[in-house]
Amino acid sequence: MLRLVRLLALLLALLLGGTWAYAWVTRAPGESLGEAFAGRLALLFGGQQAGSALGGMQLPQGMVLGGPFSLVDQTGKAVTEQNFAGQWMLLYFGYTYCPDVCPTELGTIAAAVDALGPLAEKVVPVLITIDPQRDTPAQLAEYVSRFHPRMQGLTGSQEQVADAARRYRVYYARVNRAEAAEYLMDHSSFVYLVGPDGRVRALFRPEAGPDDIAAATRAQLMRAAAPAS
Ligand code: NI
């Protein structure tokens, strides 16, 4: 019996090690290793499949994303994760000068929130900029209001933003363009569903649609509201 347990432990170690190596090799340009690993693990354990009752990609057991942050909101007020305690967030890291992906994703998040109907009031759509140099509170205020009246835009010092991004394993880097005065930011593009305790409950790939995100969010809200059995 003990030999069987040892064998199974060895197999699991090989599987996880193999997945890590696979994530290392197959990660997309700009995808951090942590994200790649989470993504491959989710695939391995079926987190992305229809079999996952809750929808979205579930984090593997033991992996924690999210947590404390210290930032500045679009009114210039200092905020932390405590300002969002008890609320759910649909969170995205991006920047207002983004030419394509960010506007699409923020539109998707806004549509997902609206698709929640009465549950929408429990969910705050949030953009955390990864370009604090240009994304001042005023710049963010104007930008997020284009997508959803309740969308929050958070910025901060370079260090504050880097710390928040690290907790969500967000990759970002400045890309200078010789032919243009304005730089671009290369960045990962997951949408995070964050629970009332500030921890990530599910993440969504950039191609996830509003209905997918809304369905997964609704499922998580219902599960959290159900009495413990
Ligand atoms: Ni972008």
C-alpha cells in the first residue's frame, strides 16, 4: 500500500514538473511563467472544460493570487483592498493608451457586469493601470467612464503598481517605438474574478466573452451565498 502511495506521489511530481517545463516552453511572448503554469494546470485538470461547473479557469489547489494592494483611485484618493472588501471585482490590468486589447477587454467586462442583472451591484469592474506614468487619476477617470459608470480606475506609484501586478502575476513591460513619440506597454491580458476576501476565484482568457464571464461570476456568487452544508 505504501509503495502505491509512493508511486502515485512520484507520478504526481513528474506530472507537475512536466507541466512546469511545458509552461516554460509553451508560454506566449509576454506571458509570465506563473500565468503559463496556471493556464497549463487548469487545462490539465479540466478547469477550462465544460465539466468545470463554475466556469472560467480555476486556480489549482494551493495557488493563491490577489491579496493586499495600496493604490490611488480615479478621484486621487488612496485606496487598498480593504476599500473593496465584501465586494466582488472583475479586475483587469491594462492602460488607457492601449490601442486595441484593453478597450476590447474592458468592453467585455462592462457587458458582463450588465448581463448579471440584479447581481451586478455586488460586482465592481476595476482597471488597474500598468502605465502609471501616463495614467493619472484624471486620465483614468475620463477613460473608465467610457466603459461603465461604475468602473473604477486605479493607479499609483511605479512601486505600488508593480507590487499589485506581482500579486496577480501580471506581466508588463514598456515598448519603445523608434518611429513614434508615444511608447506602448506589452502586458498580459487575463480578466480576474476576485472574491470578497480579495482572492482570485477564477480567471478568464482574453477571448472569453461577456456571457461566459457573467455565467461564471453568477455561479461563484450563488455558491458563496449558498448556506454551508
Ligand atoms: Ni492593452
